[in-house]
Amino acid sequence: MVVKLCYSYDLDHTGITIGDRYLTLTASEFIQAVLYKKDTKMTATMQVEIENLKCGGCEKSILKGLATMEGISEVSVDHDLKLVSFNGDQSVRSAVVTKLRSMGYPEKDSLRGLDAGLANAKSFVSCAIGRVT
């Protein structure tokens, strides 16, 4: 005996279920579809408030540095708010924060003392490189 499951599906991804349209699947097809969805990573827009952002050279360095990272897209830098925004899975946020810190732009209030001074020095180098390139 084959059991058929019927469920409504948002065919055009608008959030509105189309009344007459149903996908009919066998139980095994349904389980495979659910497992596929489970493995699909959801992306979100995230922001990191950073320190040591001074100018357009800093912005260029940040954009160039983050462009090499996989799993993120639509990177932007806001000078006034000192924010780096990007799209990606939640699991890549810590990698982005680590990359920014290595370039001299640590997350706000994450470093103190000598570590903060070293990050500031790194940011001057990153800034200079950004101005030259």
C-alpha cells in the first residue's frame, strides 16, 4: 500500500499559499524533501559594530578582506555608525568577527589594554593599504 501525503506549498515564495495547488508525495519523498530543507542553510543580514574605522581606506580594506571569505555576500560598511553589514548564515558571523579583528577592526568593546592598542596599530596599516590600492 502506498500512502500519499498532501500538503500546501508556497509555490511563488510570497508567503501566500495558493489554494488549489498541492504537491502529492509518497511518504519517502516527503521525508527526503524535509531532510533537504533541514540541510539548507538560512541566510540573514547581520551587523558587526567595529572600532578603529577612520576613513575610506579602512572601508576598502574591510571590503577587500571580507570579499575573500566564503559564505557571505552583500558586504557594506557604514562610516557614521561604524557598522559592517553582510548576508550569511549565522555560523559565519564569528569567522567574520575574527577576520575583522585580524585586520585591526575588532568588534566594539571586545578588546582592552594592549590588545586594543595592537588592533589600533593594525588598523592604521590596513587603512594605509586600502588607500594605496
